[in-house]
Amino acid sequence: MKSRATQVYIVEDIKKTEPENSEKSSEPVMTIPAQLDDFGTPARFSEQNNPKEALYYDFRAARTNLPRPNGIVGSVLHMLTYGLGAGFPNMHVAYRESGIWTGLVLNVLLAVLVGYCSCILVWSAQKMYGRVQVPNLKYQDLAEATLLLSPWRGLRKSARAFRYLVELTIALHCFGSCCVFVVMIARNLKELVEGTGYLSDEGDPPLTVYIISLVIPCTAVCMATNLKHLAPFAIIASFYAGAVLLCTMWYCFKYAKKSPLDRNGYNSVMGVFEFIGICIFASETASIALPIENNMHKPREFHRVILLTMPILASMTMAIGFFGVWHYGDNSAPPILIHFPFKPFPIQLKVFLCLMVYVIYATTFHVGFDILWFYLSTTAFGL
């Protein structure tokens, strides 16, 4: 297999703003990959502007590869589409572990924290665009450039190692998420096939057999090289999330036998930590903040996207968690569709869950494997 060609931006060697005897002025100007979804040779950076002059760098005008940039509404829709991921149907389990009232408070706090972290990430990236005179940076490029331009020598020495650490973290996050997705699909398939309404990992065949049976389908969908073909399914996922929420509320109001006051308000410290993990997995936006900002018509208004997106994400995760644990209590099991009765509309939702998680699996695996394949192809195979 041939190695993939990497388009590059040429960073022009312009006049330094620091004294001529500065340590940074002797560093050569290098290039970085321009494609946001590909991984090329690790970049080197040199400072082109001081922090004050960097504020005047027009990185939006330098982004000449955006034929149709997104506005505020389009960016919000994209963030909602990818923010409401496969963890959304599992929020009731998070509320079960922490307690129904503790979960509500933590959900609001985490929504504020996640949104603020996304804004901090984008604002820092926009400052770095001006410092290195590059219109966009990927996560690993941003990490390396930030440490290379640090005033502390020790941090500058560890810039390349930090870049590798970021890439490793992204890859592990993607592959770990894929493991969760496979279990979700297998459990839902097992319930659809058995049709008993009783959830158990045992049985004939057990859950392990369903997981093994997904090896070939998951391998096949991961061979799709153009992820644009999967984009329509991601849009449908947003409508699917709304349908699951409405169905949960309907069954709760119709069949709930207890008041939410009868549920545990607080369970344990470990339950709080479990809630934090599930909630962030279900609604974090930092992993898609930079790609969305890089495709915005007015990227400096990214904070408006967060201000519109996070209340919607928080409301939906709070609703699915609150009503789910109110109705199902300590019997809550992931995903919430496991509890729905075998009627035409709930069955359709269960089938769509398998399809949606299947598509999310492909897009998530692509990101992680892209990182892994670059280093395998250049070191092990010499491509």
C-alpha cells in the first residue's frame, strides 16, 4: 500500500518580534499537515508573532479550503448531532448510581464545566494560530505547539513527548468507546432475538456469542474510507435521541408507580464518580470543538455555539436520566430501550439503536485507527 500524500501549509519565515539573539529565532520554520482528518509527519513550530501581535492574525481569511463554512445554527446542529452519542441512552444508569437528586445537580455542574472547557480549548487554539501563523491546528499539533512556545525550557523539551501522549490518549479513547459500542449492540440484539423482555448476559446463546458474531459486520463497516457516506445516519441519530426521550417520558408518566421522592437522592461516593464518567461520555463536546470551529464562518463566535448547545444537551441528558430512574429505579439497565415493551414503535427504536451505534462505531474507530496506522505504516511496514 502506498503512503498517503499529505497536503501542507508552508509557514513563511517572517520577521521575528523578539531580539535577534533570542533562542527561538534560530529555530527553522517547518510545515504542518493541512488535512484535519489525516495524520502526517509530526510538525515542528517556531514563533512568528508575540502574544500581542498574534491577536491581529486573521486566521479565518487564511482558511481558503472552506467552500461552505457553517453558521451558528449549522454549528449547533453539528455539535448536537455528535454530542448526543451512544452514551445518551445510558444516563438513567448514571442517575441510579449517584442518586436521582444528586444526579440532577451534578448534571448541571458538568454541563457548565464541559462547555467552559470547550471554550477554553478553542480560545487557546485561536491564540496559538496567531503565534505560529497557521490557520488551523489539530489536537496533537496544538499540544506540541503550546509546549514548544512555552517560556520554560523543561516544557519545551517535552513537547514532542506530549504530542505522542495526546495521540495515544485519543486512540485509547476511541478504541475503548468502540468496545462499549459493541456490548451495547450485542445486548440490544440479544433482547430483540429472544423477545422475553428479561435482560441477562447468560442464556442460550450467551451475550459472548452475540459479541463474537459482530466481528465481521463491524470489520466491514470500518473499511469505509469515505465517512461522508455515513453522514446522513449521524443526522438521523439526533431525531432518534428525541424519539427515545419522548418514549421514556411517556412510559414514565403512564406506568410509574412511585414518586421521584421515593427514589434515593444520594447513594455513594463511588456512585458519584460513576455518574461523572457516564455523563461526560454522553455529553462531552471538547472532542469535536476544534473540527467545528475550523469549519465556522465566524469562528470567533464559537462561544455562542456552546451557549446554545450545552443547555439542550444538559436538558436531554437530565430528562432521560431523571425519568428513567424514576420509573425503573434500581432495576435500571443500559441501554434504556431494554426496558421498553415489545410493541411496534419501541421495537423500531431498538432496531434503530443498533444501526445508530453501528455507524458511530465506524466513525469512532476511523479516528483511532488513523493514528495507529500512520505509525505502523511508517515504522513497521516502511510505507
